[in-house]
Amino acid sequence: MEPENPKKISIFVKEWLWLKDIPAILLTKLAEVARYTTEMAKDDPRRLIHSLKVGSSVTLVSFLYYSQALYSSFGVSAMWAVMTVVVVFEFSVGATIAKGLNRGLATLAAGALGLGAHHLASLTGKSIEPFLIGLFVFIQAVVSTFIRFFPKVKARYDYGMLVFILTFSLVSISGFRTVEILKLAQTRVLTILIGASICVIVCLLICPVWAGEDLHKFVAKNMEELGSFLEDAAQVKNTGPSLVSLNRLLVDSKSREEILANFAKWEPGHGQFMYHHPWEQYLKIGNLTRQCACRVETLNGSLTCNFQAPQEIQWKIQEAFSQSGKALKELSWLVKAKTKPSSSNPHIANLKIASKNLKSLLKTDSWEECNKILEVIPIAAVLIDTVGSVEHIAGAVTELGSMANFKEEDRNGVEGGAENENNKNFVQSEEIPSVSIKIDG
């Protein structure tokens, strides 16, 4: 007998070992998925609650199909209610109401126009009817698709326009082969309205998630993170402050703010967020915050070197960083507390003093002592712009407080009030501390 080929034996052993390891690999993957799922649920428990709400809504609306009494009324069209729940139910109340109203109103309008188009086409006779229906479908599809490019329509009614195109086409075309087109249209419209209504009711009554509150907290959080970044830039000694939060603010915040503001406009009044709440003002504050972050980002290359400069110059640059950061964090706290900034806010006053000190810095004779003047001047110039941006943010927050009727700020009761007064005394003190800092980005 010929000996077995060692290569075949080796391949057989490898395949056997691979098959033997499959259960262990599957268990490892399942453990990773379970761990990731648990982390997501802990990170934001609202995700788990939202999943339960969607499951409950789909189960509830499916009884239109399971129940014989209801099925005899709606027939196969009951499935449209299930499909409506699946596509309409969103994470926030505003998003769900927006989709529900878009789908409901678009279905009603398109259904009525589709029936009208079918009726007009049927008056011309069977030979011309299909061509006229095709013409109606072509015209409405062209017009509706072009309207979708309008910015305001794209932002708020894009989903409704898609449903309009689909429903008009289905109703008008189905009428050519279906005798009871009116009954078919009625049952489909009714089941869609039932599905959308269940979505809105469940979303409102069971642990509602408000897009307006998320926008409010998100804008305040961005200001706080930018303030922390500026404070770190003034205080850190050996390593620069992390750019992760700054990059996230620049890259991700604009689209999320616009989406949340759009959904917030659909939501009913709740808490302090009543009808006609100034959601556009949050977008203004967000834009100003990003502009300030852009100015800070330009310093990234300049703030990596440890330059030698007179202590007065170093202190004034440190002061501008610190006061800008503290002012932003104070404004963030006021927004979170739904409080209008007072005209005597110490951090804002300190910020204006820091701005004046920076401007006077570029005019003094101290620069003659600095060996790296070309490295220091860009930092001071950009810091002046940064301080100006923070002042604009403060003005926008004050406008928000007035427009939203936030409560007046009580300096005796504001958290950190004593610290603010100490900072004011620190800024106005004539004694200049002896410090040697490294300005990092």
C-alpha cells in the first residue's frame, strides 16, 4: 500500500481544528454582542424604551389583521397600518409627529387627487383612459419631485412629498383594473391614519423623548466643552488639551442641531418649551460656538511650542484663555438652568477686561524683550477674535433668555457666584503672578 500524502493529512487536520473551534468562536462573538448591547442600553436607556414602544405599537396595530371583526372591515388593507407604524415611529416625539402628519396629509391629498384623475380619465373611454392616466402620473411626479428641491420643503416635508407621489400613482393606476376603487382608497387611507395615530399616541404618552430638550442640552454641552478646552489651554503644562471634543463640535454638531431644531418645531408645548419657542435662536448660538471653535483650531499649530516671553505677556494670554473658558461654561450653565444672563455677570465683565488687556498688549513696548515675537503675535491676535466670539455668544444667549422668557439670574443663588467674584478680584489685581506656562492646543 502506498503511504498517505502528508499534505492531505495536514489539510484534514486544519479543517477539523477549524470546525472544532466554531462553537468557541460563536460564543465569543455572542458575548461581544451582548456586552456591546448592554453598554448601549446603559449609555442611553431611552433606546431600550423606544424599542419596547415600537414593538408594542406593531403588536397593537397587527390586531387589525388578526381580529376577524376588524379584518372583515379592512381586509388586506389592514397591513398598511402595520407598515405605517414601522416607517413612521421615530425616536423623538417631534420626528414621529412630523412623519405621521406628513404621511397622513399626503395620503389624503394624493388619494383625493388620484380619484379625481381616475374619474376624469374614465370619462374619455377605455381606449384613451390609460394614456390620460399615464399623463397625470407623469405630470404630478415631475412637479412633486421638483418641489422637493425647495429648501423649506426639503427640510420639513420631503417625506410627505414621497408619500404623495407613491399614493397618487397607486390610486390612479389601481383604478384602471379595480372596480371598487373608492372603497379601496377609503380603507387604505383609514388604516394609514390609524397606524399614524397609534404611533403619535404611544410616543406622547409613554416616556416621551423631546427633540427640543435634546437640542437645548446639546447646544449647552457644546459651549461647555469649548469652555473646558480653553481652560485646559491656559492651565495645562506638559501636554496640550484633547482635540477630540473640539473636532466633534466642528464636524458633527451643525447637522444634528438642524435636525433637532426641525423636529422640535413639530412638537406640542411641554414644560418651559411652549408653542413658538425660539428654536432658531439655538441654531444661531450653535453657529457662533462653531465660529469660536474654528478660531481656536487655527491656534493648534502655534500652541505646541513653549515660547519664552515676559511674564506679563504670558499672564495676559493665560488670562484671556481662562476667562473665555469660564465665561462659556457659565453661559452653558445658564442655558441648562433656563436662566437669562444678568448685565452684571462677573465672567462677562472679566472677559471684556481680558479683551482690553490683550489689545493693549500688542501696543506696549514689552515686545522688544520677546525673542519670538512672530510666534506670540498670532496667538494674541487670534485670542482677541476668540474673546470677541465669546462676547457674541453671550449676546445670543441673552437674546434667547428674553425670547424664551427664562427666569432672571440671581447672582446670590447662582452656582459658583463666589468663585466669579474671586475671579473678578483676580483680574483687577495689580499684582502679576510669576508664572511660566506652555500654551497648548
